[in-house]
Amino acid sequence: GSWPAREVEVRWWELREKKEMVYHSIVPARFLSLTAHLVATIMIFWAREPNVLSCVPVSAGVESDQYRTKDTQLLVALSLAVACTAVELVGLISGLSMFTGLPTLFSIAAHVSAAIGSAVFVIDEWACDSYWYILGLCSIVPCFVELLTIIATLKCKIFI
């Protein structure tokens, strides 16, 4: 009679160990994806001239008003990306959103996509206006989810 009960107990323990292994690997994965996105964004700061030039007409040079306007717009987008990534890093490092399941997986997917998209943005010299799509989908949405997670975590800690 005790054989099936022991087998179920062992399986339960194995599931618990697997869950702990997932938690131990998901936090570093999230940190690495956030860091990769931050590095890619900083890379764009340093190498943004070809992307800005692809946004302005060929006749407009580096000294034109169109170039300065597009460069300023790209700088604003990059600054927002850094700010959103910083919010997520603070939430992760403070532990407020460290072990949340679905938001963490969403953050990893978004920031890996952002890092890859940002690298392709620089390498293929995409037009600077296309970075706003990367910003919206891969920085602002995860930052909003992070803020909701932080608020929910703080609310639960206050009332528990």
C-alpha cells in the first residue's frame, strides 16, 4: 500500500526541484536580457549617425535642420529606452518582481527581441523612425507591466 504513495511523493519532490531550477535560471536570464538590451541601446547612442542619415533626404547633410530634428527624436527614443530598462532593473534588483512568473517571461522575451532588433537596427542602418516600434513594443510595454507588478507586490506586502 505504501509503494504508490511514496512514488507520488518522489514525483512531487522532483517537480519542486524542477520549479526551483527554473527560478534559479530565470532570474539570471532576465538580468542578462535586460543587460543585453541596455548595451545594444548604448551601442546605438554611439553609432546613430548612419541611422539618422537614412531618415533625411540625401541632399540634407549633417548640418541641416532635418538632421538635427531626427537626431533629437532618436535621442529621445533612446533615452526613453534607457529609462524603461532602468525601471525594470530596479524592480528586478530590489526583488519586487524577481520571482513573478509570467511578467518575467514576458520581460525576457521583450528584451531579447529588443537587443536583437537594436543590433539589426544599427547593422542594417534602418531609418531612425523605425526605432520607435522597437521602443514601444520592447521597452514601454514591459516597463508598464513591471510597474504594475511592482505596485501589486507592494500592495500585497502592505496588506498582508
